[in-house]
Amino acid sequence: MFQRYRANISRSLRDSLSQQHSDVYDMLRYYMGWVDENGRPHEAMEGKALRPTLCLFACEAVGGALEMAMPSAVALEFIHNFSLIHDDIQDRDEIRHNRKTLWAVWGDPKALVAGNVLRVVADECLHQLLDSGLDYDRALAAGALLGAMVTLTSVGAGALGATLLLALYPLRMRLQQRLALGEPVGERLQPVPAQLYRAQDRA
């Protein structure tokens, strides 16, 4: 499943950050593993793209088109990295994916700004759902789910927050959200995976 979506996800992520050439966007491209500290092209270790992969899989599972779900998948991956940038600052982690974190290279203030910019980029990506032909109600549903995930990542920031997150939201529920973000983009009005999860919760 990961190999099936990887190339499309990677291309869409890069396209979403390729239009701006300011220093803060160079920082974001560095964090994603595409350039070095000076903004020169450089291939470094990237994330597994678990979240966008599950999002695309869920959309196709309920009959939706891959292209229509891609804005949700990209937004989801950017939200994940937005949370990691802030986690690195709070936890004072200097290394991620075998390279220095943003705050370790540029300092806390610039890293905070870069993380917040990536949050805005995620919102802009989600707005593309309407451009891809998705109806307004389902685009709103996807936006609401993304907002809920931002809340979860905020709760999960730092050691205490992460402990609370694990206690309040089991792994199955977090996976459900990643899947659910792809469901509103699918063609069916009643997403099958969500129904199965609700049935399981009542069992």
C-alpha cells in the first residue's frame, strides 16, 4: 500500500512548498528532507507518510478518486510535521531523521514561525478540495476533521501531553481519524469504514 501511493504523495508535498522562495519556506523544505541548511537541493531521510497513505486508501475504499483526496492527504502530512517542529522545540530534540532539527539550526523563534507557517500551508492545501470538484459540505467535513486532529496534536505536545494523548485516545482511534479524513472525499454518503468503527466501539 505504501509503494502504491508514495510517488504521488511525495510529488504533491513538494509541489505545495515549491511556489515560495522565502527563507521560511527553505526551512520547511529542509525539515521535509529536500534541501540542505543553505537551501540547496539535497535528498535526506523523509518520513514514512503513514497518515496521507491511510487517507488516500480510505478515500479509494469508499469509491472516491485519488486525485480528489490528495489535498486532504497533503494537509494531513503537513499538520503532522507542524506538530513535530513544535515537539522538537519543547522537548529540546536536536536530531530528527538523522539531521538537525529546525530550532537546533535556526533557533527557537524562527523554528516557531516556520512551524506555524506550515500549519497555514496545510489549511491552504485543504482549500484545494473545492478546486478538485468536491462539494462544499464534504469539504467542510474534511476541514472539521483536520481541525480535530490539530487539537489532538496540540494535546500531544510534550511528555505530559503525549501521556494524556495515549491514555485518552488509543491507537485505534488515532488510526480512525487518519482514515476518516479521506472518507468525506469519497463518493458514498455513508462511509463504510466509519460504520464499522462505530459498530466495533459498541461491541
